Amino acid sequence: MSCLAMTSRLASPCSGALRCLWLLGMLLLAEVSTRPANHSAVRERVTNKEENEILPPDHLNGVKMEMDGHLNKEFHQEVFLGKARDEFDEDSEPRRSRRKLMVIFSKVDVNADRRISAKEMQRWIMEKTAEHFQEAVRENKLHFRAVDPDGDGHVSWDEYRVKFLASKGHDEREVAERIKNNEDLKVDEETQEVLENLKDRWYQADNPPSDLLLTEDEFLSFLHPEHSRGMLQFMVKEIVRDLDQDGDKQLSLPEFISLPVGTVENQQAQDIDDNWVKDRKREFEELIDANHDGIVTPEELEEYMDPMNEYNALNEAKQMIAIADENQNHHLEPEEILKYSEFFTGSKLVDYARSVHEEF
């Protein structure tokens, strides 16, 4: 029955309107209570997240290079914004983003002289890097519970294999039974290769005496090699192995800037490749090759990639300031950080010159 018909049957138009509203509310309540799709979507998102969480990530926040040897293009934003990085996106309201950026500027500017020095930026970079470390530790606790179902504080390689293959769609009980009976797991060639790489990594994360059982701390190193000197060295060894073309276990400039496998098909791809070479050449010559002899040793690459290296943090601070230091005073000022906001936040905030006084 429509609201109009209901109203005509009631003595008071007011009471009819109330009854109409009540009926509408009951219909909405019924719709919500019988709507299953949202719950299944949430479960699907959680499941997908859990699948990814038991695998070592390709991208490590606050680390200069990716696991595959590519430069971390988001590094400067990660060490400048920290956990606030998600608040700066292209859909954000520019004025609100400018205010947030100026709040960060004020926090970095410890002596409140409205200029950020290299030392102040270095301190801030170390603080934001520590935030990424703490976040990884918190997440690792949850990830470890997912692969340690019996809660004994240790995870065996076989337990991990079961969870990994289950996340790939295999039947968990069947995989566990096959492993128990030393039977063939019946996985494709690509999955088998991934398992072999993961096992190498598992061995490296297992501190002496080796027992192939990882504790929570060792599992953290397995997922996040930046948390362990030994695992960081292993990561460097893998990168050098992939890039080293002459087998001397170190990297020349041509080896480091060599383009990824693939052919350039159009001008856009050529531009991307040109940027790849330009960025890696600058990184090699200015930051990685510490003694400037034209060769990067594993030790130099390890120092460069160590996120808690204070000397590197100072070099990064100087580089970040130099990007926006238009008046060449070796400091970062409000007008400069707003003008070069895209470098620091990933978002271009317009009207920087006019807005700087408003934000302060």
C-alpha cells in the first residue's frame, strides 16, 4: 500500500506520515538483514589479504631497492610521510593536504626557524623508518599466528608449505597428507620454482643451530630481510647475482643500469627506459658507489640498502633538500616544499606560493 493510500485512511495526516516513515524504516531494516553480498565481499578481501601476508612482499617500505633490484620509486614519500602517506592522494582536497604538509613541516623543523636543515631531515627520516619497522613487527605477529596453528611458537618448513599451497588453491588436508607421506605435491613448474626460492630464504632466516623451525623473530626476518643483517646480506647477494653479467660478484655501471629483459616497442616505452637508465645511473654514481671507483661491491650495496644506516639517512636528507632548494641555502623552506609537493607526497598541491602564508 502506498503512503498516499495509507494517509487517506488515517484520521490525522501527521499520524499517517509517521506510519509511512515507520513502514519505510522496517523495509530498509529488512533489506539490510537479508543482504548477504557485503559479508561475502569482506570475507573475500580478508582471504586475499591473508594469502598475500604469508608471502615475503616484493616491496619493502623505507628500503631503497625492491626485492627484484628495481629502485623504490616511492622511497622519498615513505620516509617523509611515514604512516601519513595514505592521507595524500590525488582525490584529497588540496587545501586540506597543504595544511597536513605544513603540519609535517613544523614537526621536522625542530628549532621552529621555518627552515629544515639536513640534520633535522635526517632525524625525521630515521624516525619514519622506525615507524615502518614497528608496523612490520606488529603485522608479523598476526602473520605468524596464521602459519603457527598449534601455537607452539615455532613454524616448520612443512607447516609453511601447507599454508602457502593452500593459499594457492590447493586442498590443505591433501597437501599435508602428501607431505607427511613424502609424496609428490603435484604442483606446476612455476609454483615449484617459487617453493625452491622460498626454501632458500627459509634456510637463511633460520639462525644457527639450524633446525628448519622459525621463531616469530626469524619469521619476521623471512618476510622482512631489512630486519636482519644476515637476511639483508642474502637479499643483496640475490640482487647482485641477478644483475652481474660477467660473474665477478660485483656490479659495474653498465650492469647496474642495463635495461630489463624486453624490447622497446614505442616512444613511450623508450621514454620509460631512458628514465630507468637516468635514475639508476644517478643512484649508482651519487649514492651506492661510496668510493667512486666505478664498481659497486656487495658491501657497498648492503650499506646503501640498510634502512637504519644514519650516514645514508643524512645523504638522503641532503638529496631531498637539494631537489627543492631553489634559493640554494641548503635548507628546505615552506614555499619550496609546497612547490615540490609532488616529490614529497606524490600529489601536486596547486597555488603553493599564495597558500604558504595561509597554512602558517
